[in-house]
Amino acid sequence: MIIFDSTFLIDAMKSQNNPNRKNTDKLFNEIKESGEMFATTFVNVMEMYKGVHKSRDKESTRKALNVLMDQIPVLGFSEKYYDDYGDLSTFLEMQGTPIGMFDELIAVITLHNGARIVTNNTRDFSRVPGLEIINH
């Protein structure tokens, strides 16, 4: 399974002529054609809606997000993440390398589902032991 991080989702919503959009579209098509399952997390969707509300044109940004999200399943919340989140967050904090509550939760959801994460945020996610990262 592949989990799309917010950086991927943001790039997927950029202008058709944007080089990041072109690369994102290419990777997304490759993943779809591979038959591998993919999704994003409820945390990423929350981050994306924050972006909608920060946008100058909320209506068109919300529409673009809805079009994108119609193509990508969303992994919801589960109580199974509680202990794993506490363990990872404490570990990173004790190492002096916390990555923030949302990214820690996204990492936990990814690990819990035996997935890989597609992100541009390799600096933070590379601090998570056992997390396989696909840099896009």
C-alpha cells in the first residue's frame, strides 16, 4: 500500500503546466497502473482543508481538492493508533528529533498499514524508524 502525504496532494492540485504537477501526475498514473493499493490519511485531508481556508480563492481550491479526493481513498481514524503514536512520538522526542504531531500520526498510520509514504518531506519522515519513503 502507498500513502500519499500532503506534499504530494498539494503538488497534484497545482497548475497543469507546473513541473511538480507533471511529475506528480506521472507518478500517480504509474501507481494506479501498478495495481498497488493507495490512499491518504484523514490527517492529510485535514491539512489540505486548512490550505483551502488559507487560499485566496476558497471555492475553486475546495473544488480542486474534491476532484482529487474523489480519486483517492482516505484511511480514517482508529484506536489502534493510540499506543503506536505514543511510542513513536516519545522515541522521536527523546532522540531530540520530533517531527510534529501531524507528521508523527501520518507516519504511525503508514507503518500500521504496512505502507510506504509518498512525500517531499524526506527530512522529517526519514527520522521515523522502519518508514519506507518514496520521494516524489
